Amino acid sequence: MKESDIPKYLANIMAVSRADGVLTPEEKTALEEIASEIRAKKKDISSAEKLVSSQDYQPIPVGRYSERIRNVEDMIFVSLADGKLEDSERKLIISFAKNIRITQEQINTILSETKSRAQAQTVTVKCKNCKMDIPSSAIFCPGCGSAIECEKEGGTRIEFEYPSQGISIEFVESTSANFDIVLSKARTAPDFQECIRSNKRWFLATWPRMRILDVANLAEAFKGIRNRKAYLDGAEISWDDIFRFLWCMQERQSAYNPSLYCFGGDDKRLNLWGCRQIGMDWTEWARWFSYGKFRKKDTFVFDKKRIRHELEIKKHQYRFCPFLRGQLIDSVFYLLPDEVCVSDRSGWKYKQSYDDVPDSIKIIKKEEFDGYTQTNVFYTDGVSPIGFNVAKEILKKAFKMCNTTDVDIKEIIPCE
């Protein structure tokens, strides 16, 4: 057999042994025997593992016809090493056999001979404590007396069964200083899996969506560990897409009053939406108070479609945050007036600018100071709230609609 064919030859056998998602100790031993027989080197085995790890790998014919027949024999031998031929393994072998045009009579002969070969095989496993080779049927190591782990019964998983629901984090064994902390937290997951890929241990921890705080607790520990992935309902999702809220949550946890943090209370800035990442604060200079047009010189109509659009974008970006108050955001939006009249009584004033910008109007306002009349000329493209009375009324009603009782409005809104 050509040297260049050895990795492909081994990859075909590995593909069959892994078809059922589990690599048993017996199959491992059989693979090692075959690798020794064809004089495969470490680099050949590594190359074979890379080939079979590629997505949807299918066995391909390599070498002369006699070597292809031998390849089928070795495929069957490895599959029978643990005493049973799984349907998934059988399908790959039959497909390969048809590809190289083996007759049914040949397959029956190979199967009969290979069964005898497999039964004659004495399979051993290594004791993880003293590294001694011992029979796979042993319960205790004859060398050191250690109990043999149950891996020999279930085999080593070589692929995960990704749950169709919940949030999962997948990661590989690492030399990072905090890896033990990460693994310890991952093991608390309701669904925890471990598998071997390319001789490395991989782990998968899954929680239901409602337990996002537990997922975040694990995600926080991944400092210095880059080889990790996130999954949502079994499909891979960008790490930042799901954990974008993480740094903000950490800030919240370290805040003097965490409940007020989301409303901007610790910065003395009011955020009606209960999420500072929405970025639409209740301040004079807030950009969103210019979303709309003046219907009359003293009547401003909010562009609520645009406001809703901006809200939905931010909500989506931070949708996994366990502290996001989606119902409150919707209630505040509903209670926000469609239009406002500019007057001291209404609680709204012009948002002043000295530049003529699109959709702005020119305001000429006369004001009296100590008996003198002063004319103030400016442009405006929106309104600004006067104090916090309007905000307080909106928030009171919104809290009532959402049954929000964990936050005191008096602590959120400054006294006037």
C-alpha cells in the first residue's frame, strides 16, 4: 500500500467505527491492531482523524482492488469488535462494498471469516490509574486494584447529541488557569456531555432558556478560553449574539443598587425602558425626542414607528438578558403620547438648535426679564421634557400594567 493511501484507508475504518456515535474500547483496540498491521505512523493516524472529522465524511475506495477488499474486511472487523454490528455501521459498509463492486457472496464470506477473527481477538483496555493493559471484561485492575470506569460498557462518545431545545456551550479541554472552574460549573448543567475528538476531550453543557442565569454564570468563566461555541435549540449561534448582555450584567451585579442600575439610577440618568442598553434616556438632549415632525408651531407629532423600530433592534440584541423587561418596554411605548403641545403646563419645551436642519422650524420667542423684552431666535426639530413629571406618570401606569413591584419609582425619578 502506498504511504499516501494509508490515512485514507484508516479514515474509512474510523468512519465506520464512529457511525453510531460511540467508540468502544474494543473498537479502539481493533483500530490500533489494524494501524500496526499496515505500519501506520502517528502522522498517518492524525491525518486520518482529520479526514474523518470533516463534515459528512464518506468512505472512499483507495489502493488496488485487493487493498479495497481488505479495507472492507477491516471495516467489518472493527464493527464486530464490540460484539455487535449497528445499523449505522452496516449501511456504511454496504455502501462502500457496492462502490467497489463486491458481490453478495463475497460479502457473506468476508463476514463469516471476520466474525471468527473478531471472536479470537483478546481486547484490552488501559487502567487510568497505573496504565496497565488489562482485559476489557475486568471490573478491577489486577495491578493496582482500582475500579475500572464504566467507559468500557458505554464506550467513548465521539460526537455530541445536541439538544433540540435550550442554550448550550461547547468547549475543549484547556491548559487555562481557570479551566477547572469552567468544567466544574459545566458539570452542574441538567444535560452534560463529554466526547473525544482528535484525541482531545470536548464538553457540552445545556440549560433550558429559562435558566439563562446559570448559562451566563458559566460564560463568565471563559476568560482565556477561546475555543468555545454557543448553541440555541441545537443550532450554532454567535457567542456575542447570545452573550452580548454579559458585561452589562456584570456591571449590574457590582452596582450599589442593582435594581436601579437598569433604569440609570446609579448614573442619575433616567431610563424609562428599564434597560440602559436601549440608549433612549429621558434627557433634554436625547436624540429620540426629535423623531417626528411639527404639525403646528406648538404641536409635535412623534414618529412612533421609528421609535418602535429602534426599540426592537435593541431588544433583539439583548433579548437573552435575564433582566430585560420586555413587557415594561412595550407598556412604556404604548403610554408614550402620540403628540405633545409645547407649554410649561404640558411638561414639554422646544429642543433648541441654532442650525437649520431638515424638518426643523424657526421659532421667534419673546421673553421678558426685569422689565426688558428679549427676542430669542432659534430652530427646533423636536421637543425636550421639562423635568420628570411626564416620565413619572408614564412609569407609574406602566408599572401598574406590568405588576412591577421590585422597583420603587421614588428611587428612580429624582424629586423636583
